[in-house]
Amino acid sequence: MNYYNFEYPIFLLALPLLLWCLYRCQERLKSRYFVHLHFMQIKKRNIPWELFLKIAVTLSTIFALSSPVIIDTKNPFNRMGKDIVLILDASGSMSASGFDTTNTSQDSQRVSRFELTKRVAKDFLLKRDMDNIGIIVYGDFAFIASPITYEKKVLSQMLDYITQGMAGQNTAIGEALAVGVRAFEHSKAKNKVMILLSDGEHNSGSISPKDAMKLLKDKKIKTYTIFIANQQKDSNPLLGRIAQESGGVFYSVTSLEELKKVYKEIDSLESSKIRSREYKFKEYKYQTFLLFGVLFLLVLMLKRVWR
């Protein structure tokens, strides 16, 4: 929501004095200080018009000097929030249909795990109005599919073009974390969060999870990890350790409904300032008041000339 303010409100203190002067200042004193202050004299035969014009000139001038502004609180520079990076597993196992559990919904049985996780991730990012979000995709290697940005609609559309297997068939968790840290290189947010999702074990990449966890600690990046469990394996010690050592939370899910609940819980994160106040987007309106002041003054002068 936008709100109005003045950059120099001290000029508003002059309003009562100037309005009082329109009524009380005597003509014999005006010639001692200014040449054309007779324009401020109210003639009895034309009091309503002259009074209106003089008050309008005074008000317009004072408001212009006070520099009214409209501050756009929806502008990206003014928002509150976090910088968040979503790390999506696009390995070969994510091509399986739905979640391998008895609790799986009919919809998730027809669609691959990867497509389902994209849907939930898309719903999550569209709800994070005040955050910047980036996306990492990993398999044999990891890459930044989108840098951290405020353009949620663009991110949502971009997710539609990400496919399972485009980064290889294996699971490079260590490299995914390291690339995620790199995505925060230019971040100015106080709070930085990563959300890593996986359905397997680390088995690829040039960076070990141990080295990646050191980076998380150094950069103070909180990491939430989500493990898509199955009937053979319902826990992932590595993901649990990553979350614990970075200050995040480890989740194990077995159905689409549980995955949605996890993202909803993470969505309740507290907000923090991304930008400082000096970056507030302001739309200046003093030109409008200055223009009206000049127009009212011209009308007042023309009335004096033509009478």
C-alpha cells in the first residue's frame, strides 16, 4: 500500500503565519519591504476571488517547498523479506511416478516426483510476496537455473521449462549446496535461507557435503532439507546433519500432502529487511503544486492588469 509524506515538513510551519498575514498585514508596511506586495491586498469589491487566489498561491507554494512524495511500499526496494534459494533434485530417481508410499494420492501416482515437487515449489514462491528467490537444479552437477530475483511470475514460468535429467542422473548434494552458496554472492539480505530437496544419497559431484557444510557455516546460511522417503528408506542422515549444523530443520515426507505441509511451515519464516531505508522508491509531487502555484499567481496578476 502506498502512503504520502513530506520530505521537508518544516515549511508547513509557515502556513499559519502567511495565512494570518493575508488578513492582518497593513498596506502601509508592505511598501517598505517589497515592490509588488500590493498584489496581496484584498479589494472589497472582489473579496471572494482575490481571497481564493491568494490562499491558493500560498498553499501551493508551501506544499511545493515541503516536497510531497508518494512512497511505494510494494516496490521491491522497500519490501521486507528474505533471500531464499530453492534447490531441486533432478536426478534419475526423481522420474519415478509420484511418491512410493501407500499414502500417495491418485494425482501424484500419474505424475513424476519431479513434476510434483515443481508444482509445490511454484506454489511456495508465488506466495512469498516479500522475498527474493533463486532456483538451483542438480543431478550429476548443479547449476543456477535462476539467480535470486523478485520476479516471481518469471520464476514460475521458468520452472515449466526445467526437466528431470537435464543435470544428469546422479545426486551431487555437496555441489548443489556450494552452488547455492554462490547464488548468495551479491545478496544484501540479513537472513539467507536454502531449501534443499532430495530423494537419494550423495553420489556425485566435485565437492563433498562436508566441505559444503563449512561454506554454509561461514556464510551463515540456514538450510532446510526435505527428504522424499520410500518404503525402503525413510530417513537420510546426511540431510539431517546439513539442516542441524546450519540451523535449519530436516523433514522426511512420504506423500504430496506432507510435502505441501512442509513448504507451508517453512513459509511461516519471519521477515527481515532486504534493503535499507535510503533505497525507498519515492514519487515526487512538488512539480504539481509548483505548477498550480504559478497558474494561480498568473491569474491573480492578470486580474490586476485587466480590472
